[in-house]
Amino acid sequence: MINKLKSFLQEAKQELMKVNWPSRQETVKLTIVVIIFSLGLSVYLGILDFGFGSLLKQLLP
């Protein structure tokens, strides 16, 4: 059991060494893109929600 765990951890470490990790600068840029996209989408959905809510209030007595 312990040998299997040890083997698994060694193989996992070997696989992690093969990964092409992004640079810090690339990670920061992509994080900013995700944050801006999320904010834009939330504003868009908020506007839709407000518009449909207002329309529903006008249609229902």
C-alpha cells in the first residue's frame, strides 16, 4: 500500500515537471482579462434583469 502511494507521488511529480507553466506576466494578463470579462458580463446580465423586471411590472397590474 505504501509502495503504491510512493509510486503514485513520484509519477505525479514527474508529470508536473513536464507541464509548460505560464510566466508570471502571462498569468497576470490572463487574470485581468477574466476579471474584466466577468465584470462586463455581470453588468450586461444586471441590465437585462432590470429591463425584464421593469417590463414585467408594467405588464402585470
